[in-house]
Amino acid sequence: MNVDTRLVSMTLDQVRAAAPSVFADHPWEGVSERYSFIPTSSVVESLMAEGWNITAARQQRVLLEDRKAFTRHLLRFRRDDALALAVGDVFPEIALTNSHDRGSAYRMDAGLFRLVCTNGLVVDDATFARLSIRHTGNVLDDVRKGADDIAKELPRIMGEVRDMQTIDLTQDE
């Protein structure tokens, strides 16, 4: 059965409600002077400018209230053409993980995913790009370049997937 499953992009206000640490403008006070702050909000702006939409946002629960605004968070990004899917469709997705309290390295994973059920269940078909940067040194340019490279590579790969899907194989192939 090919049922249309729609996913709605989150607004920045919805992201802020689900994961306020995404919008931290400085690190948690408990980090050392060697810690390099990587603002997730800057990466979000870059990805959104490239046509990527946030489809899921969450953050880690914390025991210490003063760390809530800095804790580990996860954002999932899809392009507009991957918001309305039918079961069996393959689509690219970027997962971004970061924190501002030394709890996590900045990490970006990009891959191809397949919608396998009308309830929205998605499985990983292939992970082809992974970027992990520790919060030390002058890293902001590396983060921006890595995010841009990944975001620009995904449409090319999806074009190859579409080309492969048009090939009819024989029983022997």
C-alpha cells in the first residue's frame, strides 16, 4: 500500500520549545578556557539557507537546572521534497548533535533513509557522511565547511538514487 505520509517542518519557536539548548549563545560556565564554542544556531541558519528544514528536535534531560540551556541536543533535517513520502521512498536526512556543556562533540551524520511503514517508521539505508569535531581550537570554520559540504553532496547522491531506481532489472540480474 502506498500511503502518503506527511511530515511538517518545525518552526524555530517549536525547536526552541523542544530543545532550548540549540539557541545557546555562550557555553556553560563549567567548561575550560580551551573549550571552543560551536553555536548550533549558526549551523541551523546555514542549513536552512540551503533548503533544509528541521523535522525533529530534542535535548537530553538534565539534573542540574543550570545546564538545561547548554545540554546535548539532536536536530534532524530534511529538504522540502522529503516531507511528503510514500512507503518505500528513499530520502536524505541530516542528523546534527551538539552540546554547549562539554557533554558531546559536534557531530553531523548524513544518510539515506527509507520510509517502511504508514506509521512513519524509517530505517537507515546508508550513512555516507559523518563529521565529528571536538570543541577545542579554532573549529568554527571547519564546522561551517563540513556542514556545507554535506548539505551540497546530498542532492547529488539523491539524483544517483533516482537514476538507479529507473533501471529495470531482469530476473537474472
